[in-house]
Amino acid sequence: MTNQIFIETVNNIPTFKKRFEIVERKGIGHPDTICDLVMNQISVDLSKLYLKETGMIQHHNMDKALLVAGQSENNFGGGKIIKPIKMILGDRATFDVDGRELPIGDFAINSAKEWFEKNLRFVHNEHVEYQVEIGVTSKEIRTIFENPSSFASNDTSVLVGYAPFTETESIVLNTEQHINSKQFKGSFPESGEDVKVMGFRDMSHVDLTIATAFVDRFISSENQYFQKKEEMLQEIDEFLKKNYDMKITAKMN
Amino acid sequence: MTNQIFIETVNNIPTFKKRFEIVERKGIGHPDTICDLVMNQISVDLSKLYLKETGMIQHHNMDKALLVAGQSENNFGGGKIIKPIKMILGDRATFDVDGRELPIGDFAINSAKEWFEKNLRFVHNEHVEYQVEIGVTSKEIRTIFENPSSFASNDTSVLVGYAPFTETESIVLNTEQHINSKQFKGSFPESGEDVKVMGFRDMSHVDLTIATAFVDRFISSENQYFQKKEEMLQEIDEFLKKNYDMKITAKMN
């Protein structure tokens, strides 16, 4: 293989011209999103630490995490957390440079804590336990990093990307972003951050199925729950009507 | 939405007619494959247990696991495991039916142990630690399962599938399966199960990059390592020439 770049154009039927389209979006409070974003934050912070301490970014892989569900006792007016959630941080990092040990484990936990504090209104330190399972980068891989001019690769990878979004993708993404916006949370503080939006387009008609958590401290009765659900759905309907011409039917489950 | 089934045909250019194609295959010893297959096995075994004990399959999600790398001291002629690998089993299951508690945790560990014993020659009980983090299915979801005739859905999901394989996909898949075959392991016991094959097709030429673990107890020196690597690659080349007409270049890294 040479260093050349090849571009192949393909005259396929673009998705928005197909009859059917299915799109899913998980919001910032969904466990999968939490794992991805926390690990991403740790990698960003770690890279800065390595740069500051060693002048270059050292080897690390930060994409394996497991979020173990806690247990809660839900009650109208406010329940309680019986068992905190557990965030298990996995994968690998460089722990020592030039004989100096870097406190990678504590550093990763701090990154994660800051992420929770910044992004989820109701998840605080006492609600999350941490288990650090970050292993040490293998000697073989470290040697590649010791000689940055070598440009050696330690893995095979493929990257896939696409743009722009179809109308259905924009609708699904922006509906989630709207529900997780400051403005929406101002009107509906009982709307939790764990939001999932599934969009199904058949021709020019989009069906949205919205799953959203409710925060029980803001809900005093079953009646109020159903009332708030109704009001949220109305607000979302207005948002969709104002911003999109497509026929959209939104349901909340 | 109705109960109808719609099929849309799309006249796109099939992948095998495009100039470029990239395909990756992780073999049975790759950590990602291990996680997927162990969790799948637990789900199959759990479903049988539920059927036997309760007459129906109870709710469970078994797709979250984390395999934490251990540590080893590699040596020509045979090294040793300093720290076992750790398999963290996550997700959710139904733990009690009609007031009877089912030993889900121990059951899941046994499934996993059997899987390792059956599928990986050199991974035995003492090499794997287990941490069970399987949570209890929420009450809300259980109620759906208590009334099987309701046909209610507790989630939104999309399934994607395709067939048949392109020639490049077949080559990549079968190269991995060949390296992990009994026959190949008979000729090359030093070839480990952690095999990854990456295929890149440019027009009618396929480049294969093969990563394969070596089992150190079968390798007595650096020379022998490079010799065995050479021999394996030759064997793979012959396998490819015998089975495929395409021009294939295989490298082992």
C-alpha cells in the first residue's frame, strides 16, 4: 500500500429517498451514553496529563466501561437510592513514565466525577461507586510510543462516517436535545436525562417513540404523572410543528 | 402502525462491485468475541433454566460484560499467569419466581466456565476470576412477562441483517476459521485463539493483515518464533490459493 488517498463515489439511492428509515438516539442520561462520554472525558483529561507531565500523549485505550445499575425505592414526592450505581472503568493506560508513577486510577475517577457533576442534575458523588480495572499498557505497545517518529501502528482500525443528517435523523436528534435542554428541564424538572428517541419514517410520515425517565421527587401522585406526561408530549408536539414540515406523530411510552 | 409487513427493494451498487471494501473478523479468543459469546451462552442456558423451572422464559438482558486483562510473565518455553483475567458479568435477570429464589449468579458463572473449557484450549478455571453484577429485573418489566398473552414490548429495537457474504467477507471469515481450526492447531499448537483478520480489497486484490497470539510454551527461542510465523503464513497462503481465485496478499503482524 502507498500513501495515496483514493476517493470512490457511489451512486446509491440516498437514505432520505428510500421509503423506510429507522433512527435511534440515546440521550445523555442513558447508561450507554454515560459510559461512552465518561470514558471519552477520561481520555481527553489523560491526554492533557500526559502532555503536561511527559511532553507527549502516552498510550492508553479508554473505551471499555460497565455501568452497573443501582437500586432505588421510588415514591411519589421522592424516593431514595438503596444501592448506588457502580461505574467500572476498564481498558489500559501508561502508568509510569521515566520511572515516575502517575496516579491514573484516582485521576480517572476524578474525571468521571466531574463529568457526572457537570452533566446530570441528580447524580452526585454519593450515588456512584467506582471500580478501577485499568490495566497497564503492554511493553510491546509502549516501545512504539517511545519512538514517536516511527509512525508504527499497534492496531488495525476502520473509521466510518457520514454527513449530512437526513431529515428524520435531525428530527430524532433534536427531539432528544430539546427534551434534555435547559429550557425544557426548566418547564419540566420531573423529566429525567435518560431519554431515548426512536424514529420510524414511512414515506413522509415520521413516528417517534419517546422513552423518558421521571424524577419522582417532582411527582406527587399517579394523576400528576399522567398529567405531566400529557403536558410534555404537547410541548414536544409544538416544538416539532414549529420546526419541521414533515408529518410527525410522537408517542411517549 | 399495523401488523403488515413491507419490503422495500433498493437498487444500490452492491459492495462487491465497489472498488474498495474493508472487512474485519475477530476470532474466538478475542476479548470482544469472548464477552459476546459467553453472555450469549448464559442467556441460552438461563432460558432453558427458566423454561424448566417456570414453564416460560423469564425476562433477562445478557449483553453487558467486561473482560479485564490479567497479567502474565512471558517466557520462551512457557511463562506464567501472574494475575488471572477477570470476567465481570453485568446486566439484568429475573431472580425469583413464585417466591422461589433462583441461583442466577452461580448459574451464570457455571455457564461461563463451561464456555471457556469448551472453547479455549489454555484457559482453565484458575485463570479466570468472576464478578457477578447481574441486577434484578425491574418490577415494571416483570409485569409484562407475567401476562405473556399481552404481547407488550418493553423496549424499542431495530434489527439489521444482510446476506450473502461478499467474496472478501468469505475470505476474511474463512481465514480466521482456518487459523482457529483443529487441523491448523494440530500443525501449529503455538497459534493462540486470539486471532484478528483485517481484509482490504482494492478492485480484485485483497490485502489481509493477520494478528495472532503465540503460546509461549511451544516456542523455545526468538528464531523459532520467526520461523513458526513464516511457516504459518506459508500454510495460510496455500489455504488461500487452494480456495480462492482472487489475488490475495497475506501479512502477519
